[in-house]
Amino acid sequence: MGSRFLLLASACAAQQPAVSDHDMTKMQHAHTHDGFMQGGMHHTVAQGVMLDAKSDQTSHVITLRVGPMNLPASTLHMKMPQPPELVWTIPMTGWLLAYHPKLIDAAGNSVPGVVLHHVAFWNENRSDFLCPNKEEHIFGAGGELTDWAQIPGFGYRVEKRDQIRIETMIHNPTTASYKDVFLEILIPYLDDAAPAPVKNFYPAWMDVAGCGNSGYDLPAGPSKKVGSVSVKYSGILLGVGGHMHDYAQQLTLEVSGVARSEVQPAEAENSRTEFAPANKQVAVLPAKVDDQGHLLNIPVVTFFQTGGYPIASGIKLTVTATYNNPTGKLLRDGAMGIVVGYFVPQDLAALNSLRHSPSSSPEAHQPHSD
Ligand SMILES: [Cu+2]
């Protein structure tokens, strides 16, 4: 399994070869807003787009469908009526194991992924463990339709009636029109009756913007942005991927400021105590771009095969994003730099307190002002 296991990233205006740089700037502006990832633009709402959720209790797969959506040719997302925010109510208590997205038409034929600007799932019942001002961002994908594969032995814990907000943004940079398109996401799951329950993992979004809005202005030429977040929990990282935009060069993740004294003797006995020394590199993720600098992909580095990368409570995670923008001009909100991974706390109950009722996290979803 290895390299396909995760992520990444909800995405972006990154991969649109058919669009000019000028248009790209406008499109990327759309990243700043309430959801921290989605657009700050006032889109027209597409009529008749519904969420359909079905659980197959034999195969243990949930099928979500968002649609139907109509996508006229060569239409940027700002001109495209956008699906409303939709809420998926979790039907069972158990674990979500993976997310397999695809785009199809009403007849089941495949539609190019590039018409998906991005989709993001937010758990309105939980706060993010690194940035409690945000909701837990449990899944994201862009035009690359990144598959978040299953990690044996681990899953994302959900409770019946949890509210998952689904934000979908579409556009059509191609010269073909598509009608009655559905975004379909297959989600294998385990319910509580599972004979071999899995351990809980939590999504870890480590952003050069810290806990603020992810988008930032990309200067002309080479540039570098660095941001940190501190971790209040000990545990392991199972692996990391990344999310950037066009003209990306590299993401790095480092740990520093080890708090050894916080490792209690009792914990030390059944866990690794060799926490990373100061300023240690965790992962380097070189971006792959085409000859015009458009982002193709960012690799995934996994640690779960070797027991996970140990993280001590009190350390700082630092992300560095480097770009080289050849357009000669500043691209407004043109960049993001996010390392995304899965975290497993040492104390399995440590993150339980991040659960809350959907209404008690106003900051995470306030209306934007722009
Ligand atoms: Cu982005």
C-alpha cells in the first residue's frame, strides 16, 4: 500500500493547465474565507444539488453522491453556480477507514477530475487538535481526486449523528460541457460491532499560515514561507503528504523544542522514548510540476510501517514552503503550504475532549466579510 495511503489536500486552483495566469490569480483568490480553505467569493448557488448517502451493511461501504451538477465548457468557478454546503449525518458509531472520490455522469461514465475545484469535509462536532479554532478537516481533494487509502489497523472515529459539512466547488477548464455530473465518494467503514476494532487517527494539518487562513500572496521569483504550530499531545505520525499550488518547489516538516520531561515513566515503558532532538527534519516533500510550473503532485512519506514517527507533547512542528513564481508578478492568494498527516495520540482518550455540539464552535464557520 505505502505511497498511496494519504492524502491530500483539498485543493486548489493548482491544476488548471487550460487557464491563463491572470485567471488563475482570480481563481486562487477564492481560497480565503470562513472554511479556511474555500473561496471568499459570492457564488450563485446551483439549484437541485443534493447529497445522497447509502450504507451497504454487507460490504461495509458508504456511498456519498453530490449532484447532479451541470458544467458548461470553459467556465471558471466564479461564473459557475456552486453546490450549497451540504451536511452528511453519520449513520453509525464506528470508524471511517478511507475516502475514494470519483466523478461520474448520470449514466455512470467517468468525468475528468479536473472539473472538481475542491471538496472538503469538516466534522462540525469536533475541533482540530492542532488548531482548536478550526473544525476537524477530515477529508479533502481537488482535481487530482486524491485517494485517501486505508491504513491497516487505524480509522477515523465517528459517532452516530455527527454532522459532516461537505463543501464542494466546481469549475470547468475544459472545452467540453458536462451535464448531470455526480461527485461520488466511497467510504469503507467499520461499525462498533466489528470484531477487531481499529485505533483512532486524527487528521493533522500543519500549515505555513499557522492556524489562520491557508492562502497567501505569492511574490514573483523564488520565495519561502515558514510557519509553526505546537503540539499539546504525545503520539505518532503515521505519514504525511502535502498541499501546494502552482509554481511549488518543496515542503519540509521539522520538529523542534523537545519536552522530554513530559514523558512520564509509566508511558515510557510501553512506548518509544527517543523523541526527536531539536530541529530535526521529519519529511521533505519535493513538488512535481510540469514545464510551465503547474503542480502535478506532491509525494507522500509514510512512517506507519516502522511504528510511526514519534511526536512529544510540547514540541513545535515547523513547515517551510518554497515556491518559484516565474510570472513576474505577485499572485494574490496564489499560494498555500500545508503538510497533512494522520496523528495517533499515545493516550488514546487524549483528544476526546475536542468533541462538542455542532453549534459551539462559532469561530470555525463564521461568515466571511469581503
Ligand atoms: Cu489550496
